Amino acid sequence: MSANSFGTTDDKSRQTAGAAPKAAGGEALRPHAEDSFAGELRALAAADDRPRPERWRLSPWAVATYLLGGALPDGTVITPKYVGPRRIVEVAVTTLATDRALLLLGVPGTAKTWVSEHLAAAVSGDSTLLVQGTAGTPEEAIRYGWNYAQLLAQGPSREALVPSPVMRAMAQGMTARVEELTRIPADVQDTLITVLSEKTLPIPELGQEVQAVRGFNLIATANDRDRGVNELSSALRRRFNTVVLPLPATPDEEVDIVSRRVEQLGRSLDLPAGPEGLDEIRRVVTVFRELRSGLTTDGRTKLKSPSGTLSTAEAISVVTNGLALATHFGDGVLRSGDVAAGILGAVVRDPAADRVVWQEYLETVVRERDGWKDFYRACREVSA
């Protein structure tokens, strides 16, 4: 694999690897990580002189640098994709360099999917070998299916077999991803046991098997806060090295995360982003953190917490929606009125219990806080 192989695969080879074809007639609304950050990946590959595991596009050091950000000797700036403890990223990357699969665990909104995608993009150059876990995910999504027209016409054969993303990753020595593993039914989850322990996927209909080649590994994400969770069996859990992604440790860290993602999303949606909106971002983050923790920032007032998670991802959504309101129905400057409705929707999930929590927070905290009068009036207006 050449050092400059990022961003050079054509559409045909990407489709063979399981990627969706590029959007026709214009740019994709949400490009894959390996496309969005192709320039950074190429620069890292060119500057990377450290040992690389078999079939990895970058060394573990370069993968961690891609996730955490940094500056290369030629002056290229690598933007942070994840803001958090460096050791967490190093453990995750190191796990993928071994024969153990990686399980990213955390409450909703802790960037599990985001980290999973960028890890796969940096390691394999392709983040699209993906199984999306739901209550209806069948066994075929993890193992393989059949082209029934060919199956009926010719009988069982390799030509009639439709490989899953996991099977393709095994055959090509790439990184597969399974999102929301605990949403998948337990008997389907356990399909992974043989794959992860024996590195083999049997095909009993053909009397054959697919053996994983070096470079194959799997990243799964899961959380235990949502409804519909299926606990992992002890046998399957042992096949994973679990890395817990925490909520942002400080308000400044969370503000930084929200600001970066809103700027990225704003560019893709042609929304202007300026420094004027930073105060509102900080205000949204403060509200979310206080209600999430059940305590005001100064530690003086205990609060009731609503039923929702009020995650960083939801804060990003609230601010992005507010920015769209400011752009299309205002003067382009993010203000309290633009984010108030979004905050109300994020906090009040249970119309009865959560509304009481929100009204109490408004009257006891927001109303009395210096410099928050405009925010208080906007929230009262949308809450009426």
C-alpha cells in the first residue's frame, strides 16, 4: 500500500469494497470521513514513517494523531475529530492492532459512532463496511445472504451468496463496524462469537468458510441507557476490549466540541458561522450540563433532571437548528430566540414531568442569572 493511497480509489473499487457510490449530480450531504478529510489522511500517510500493522493505511501513532489533532512537520494542521482523554484514543487504536475487537461504550451522544467512523477511515481508508443494529437486524446482516434468483436457478454457490459487510471486511483485511450492538437480538449478536474468536465465518450450505486475513478487525458501539437494549452474552463480551467514552469533562471542552461540529455542519449546509454565536453556544452547554448533573455550575442549587440525556450531540443539534433559523428568518446572528425552541424540545420529552422540571429551572435559575434576561424571555415565550 502506497503512502499516498488515500483518496485515490475510484468509484468502482469503492463499491466493490462495500461503499455506496458517490452522490450523483452534486456533493453528498454528509460525506464519509475518508472523503471529508482525505487531504489530512494523505498528509498523514506521506509523513508517517512509523511501523504499520498489516493492511493499515497509517501507523497507530498517525491514527491517534488523526483523531486527536496535531501539526505535521510540513506545517499541515490535523483538526481534532475527538476532544477527550488522549489515553482513551490510544487504547482504542492499540486494541485494533491486536486480535481483539473494540467495543465503544457510553451514554447517548458521547461520539461513539463518530469515533468509530473515523477510526475505520484512518485504519482501512473505508468507513462504509457497516452493520446498523436495530431490533429487526437479521443474522444475514452479519453473516451473509443469498441472491434468490441465482439460488433458484443454479442452487447454492459462491456466485449466489451475498456477503455481509463483516464478511467483506474479513476477506479484504479491513475494519468492519457494528452500530448499536445491544439493539440487535441476542441470538443474532452471538453470530459474532465465531467471527471474533476463530476469525472464521462458516458457510455450511457450501461446506466452505471465509477466513479473516490479517488487518481484519471489528468496532462495535453500544449504550445501556436507551430502551430496547439486549445485554451482551458473557461469551461475546469477552471477545471485545471495552473502551468507555465519557461525557466532556469541563464546560470549555464541551463548548469546543459543539463549536467545532456546528462549524463543520454549517459549512455543509451553507450556514454562516461567526464569533457572535459563541455566547449562545456556551449558554446551551451550560443549561444542558446543569440539568444533566442536577446541580448549578456554582454548586449552590440542586436541580431536578429531566428524562432525556441532554447529550453533547443534542446540544450540537439545537445550535445548528438555531443557526438555520438565524440565517433564514433573521439577520444571520445566533441569538437566544433562535435556540430557545430547540432547548425546549430537547428538555421536555415527557410533557408532564419534564415540563415541571423545565419551568422550575427557568424560574429559579435562569430568571435570576445576570445577563440571561433575553434568554429567559425567549424561553418563556416558547414555553407558553
